Amino acid sequence: MAAAEISNIIKVGIADMNIVKSPGFIRTSGLGSCVGVVIYDLNKEIAGLAHVMLPDSSLSKGESINKAKYADTAVPELLELLKQAGACPALLKAKLAGGAQMFQFSNGNELLRIGPRNVEAVKQQLERLQIPVLSEDTGGNSGRTIEFDPKQGILNIRTVNKGVMDI
């Protein structure tokens, strides 16, 4: 592969967020019950990705919180990063992946449904900020790795034992 063909891939860790401009890509892996939320502006070819672990920062203990860790703080923070980088808020769209129910619990305890609660919390924030969700691959019980191309607006999803798809 020629050096010019090697694309710049920004890696986002668990409870982390970042942004990328074309021709780069942005990727996160290890999405089990976590949700990968991509917010992007196709006109500016810019995207942000947050790897959300938990639905609500009120669960946080301590003085300072990691804003990328919680849906209620990660989504607004990601929006701010995108605006600072030149994205147009009115043109932003979102795609989601993850939110799996990784373990089966027989007692049906709502607190243990972290994956579905993460998806719901992310969607609430996006709706509040008037960012439409164009597509998603959420739920199930398999882990995912996602990679987003801000030039094409394509989210590539690799799901454990299920293969690859683009949304």
C-alpha cells in the first residue's frame, strides 16, 4: 500500500470522544452495552464520535466527571467540539451502534439493562438538541467495532459472530 493510501484513523477509547475531518476516519471498538454515537456534518466532512458507557452522570461519584462517559454529558459536549471545529448545527445528523444486552438476568432488574438504557439516553439527548438519528444498529447481545467516514457519511459496523455492514 502506498503511503498516500494509508488513511488517518482517529481511535476513540471507552468513555472517550474525539472528532475527525475528511480524509480521516474515526473508530471505536469494544462496544458491548456501551453506545457509539456519531454526530456529523456531511457538507463540512467532519464527524465526532463518543463512546458512551452509562446513561446518566448523576451516577457519578466524585468532584470531576468524565463527560464522555455519560450520555447526558457526552452528547452536548460532542456537539460543542463539532461547533468549535466549524460544523453547522442545523446540518448535523447522527448514527448509533452498540447498546447490547451483554448478560442475561433472570430477575428483570431495570438497573442491569445498561445497553438499552444507554441507547434511550443517547436518543433523548439527540432529540433535545434537535439532531436526527438517520440510522442505528443497536441492541442484541453481541459486541461491535465501528468506523465512520465523514466524507461519505457511512458507518461501518463489525459485529462479533455476525460480520460487517454499513449504515
